[in-house]
Amino acid sequence: MLNIPFDIKNKNNIEIFLQENKISNHILESIPQDASNRNYYRMSNSLLLMESKAPENKNYEFIKVANYLRQIGLSAPEIIKTDHKKGLYLIEDFGNLTFNKAIKENISEELLYTNAIKCLSHIQSLSPNLELPKYDKKYLLQELNLFVKWYFKEINIKLSDESIKIWEKLWIELFKELKNDKLVLRDFHADNLFWLPERTNIKKIGIIDFQDALIGDAAYDISSLLEDVRRNVSKKTKKIVIQKFIQLNEIKNENKFIKKYNILTAQRNAKIVGIFIRLARRDQKTRYLKLVNKAMGIFLESAKKKGLEDIINWIEMYIPKNKIYIG
């Protein structure tokens, strides 16, 4: 008999789904989620039950990218059973040892991150044979508009149409530096990476949360990994990992790569500022407000780097110093 020790809105469908797949006598444990509207339940047979019904969860894309990553020799969750109509999926369980938890258990940050960069370099060494949209200026600007919409609403400033046009023009000029020819997972960071020490080589890193993958620039995912709003990566590890990435990917123009890294770090964290304010104000997930100022700090620090001075000038023109950080 299925024992579900908490309320699940989709309980009947879950019971039918498990019975259809001859799974019984398993206790489900709810796994707390972050910003996602998916639900995960751990089962006693090394499987996870994923409940994911909303169209924005991109379940088909999740399965497609998971299969591709496994095909090229990486550890992405195996998809065991699916019922798209019910929004129910049995997938492989990587356990609890995310990078954040592994570091708390005194596993070397440098060890984890250098192994992660080997996985990322392997992904980028191949021409992706996936039909995915390009992470072009249209996508990047749409994300930056989250910053314009939600951050300025939060600090009670209304921007003119002209100021927004200038903002977009500055970014479009920066985006000319980018080359969209690599598979970009987009959420390649400590909460979505698992340490699997019993596996070998690049399979030691378990990867999840890649349903939003696009074809973008090689600098995006390493920025996502190292400029992580949820945890501080040491300066030493950052330096080692960036140099390792440059070496593994045989990057000839290091200065150009670093500029792209800074552009995408600034873009991504401006987007995160907008997303976290939206989560707090629209979705009542107010815990994200405590991370807004950190994301803002990463955005501004990256924008201060060589080649991005015009972004800082725009910020200084349209945001009073006493309103840059919320709270």
C-alpha cells in the first residue's frame, strides 16, 4: 500500500501512476524546492517522482536534454517512466549531495568545481545536435527587461521610453561580442550539481535543471557556476577554474573571453534581480528579497569591468545612490 505522509493535491493520480508501473510499498518524502513550481518526492527505490504539470516547466525539453547529456557520457537523470498528461515522471535520484551540501561536509570546493568544469568543457567540445533556440539578443534583452520592470517598480522610479531605449542599445552593442554556438544549460550552479564520488571521470558530477537550455556563448555556464548568488565561490577557486576552462577549451584570446564572461555575469545577475523581486512581490515568495542586493552587487561589480563602463554610467544616471540597494 502506498504511504504518502503529507497532503498531495494530485494524490489519486500519483497512486494510479505508481500502480500502473507496478510500484508499491514505497514511502514518498517531499523534497523542498527552490523557485520551481515542480514537486519532487523521494522514493525508497532510488527513484524520484517528479510532479510537473505547468507548461512553463518544459517537460519535453527536460527529457530531450537529459537524454542528450547521457548520450554524450554525462550524469543526467535517467527518465524511467513518463505520463505527460498527468504530469508525472519517475526519474533517477542522485541523492542529497549537492555541491552546497558537499562543501559543508568538507569536500574540497576546488575538487568539485574543477570536476564541474571538466563536464562543461566536454559539453562544449561537441557540436550540439539538439534543436534549441539561439540565446540571441532577443532572449537576452527579454531577460534584462525583467530588471527594468520589477527593480524600478520596487524602488518607485518610472523610466522614460528614451531611457529604456538607451539601456537596450548599450546591451545590444555588448552582445555583438557573443558567439552562439554552444549548448548552454543556463542554471549550471551549486544547487543543481551533485557530487557522485562512486562514479568515474566526468560522470562524477550529476546535473539537473536544464530544461531551459539554449544554444549560446561558451562563457555563460561558467559564469553561472562561479558568480552564484546563492553561495560565495572563493577567489582562489574562481581563478583556478577559469584558467582550467581556458586551457581545456583551448581559448586563444583570454581577454576577449573574460570580457564575455563579465558581460554575461552582468546580464544574468541583472535578470536575477528582476526575477527575485517578481518572486517576492507577485508570487509571495518573500525569502528571495534577501538575495536581491547580493545579485545587484554582482551585477554592478561585473559592469565595472573594462568594456562595460557605459552600463555603469546608465545606472548612475537613472538610479539615485541611496536607492541602488533595496531594504
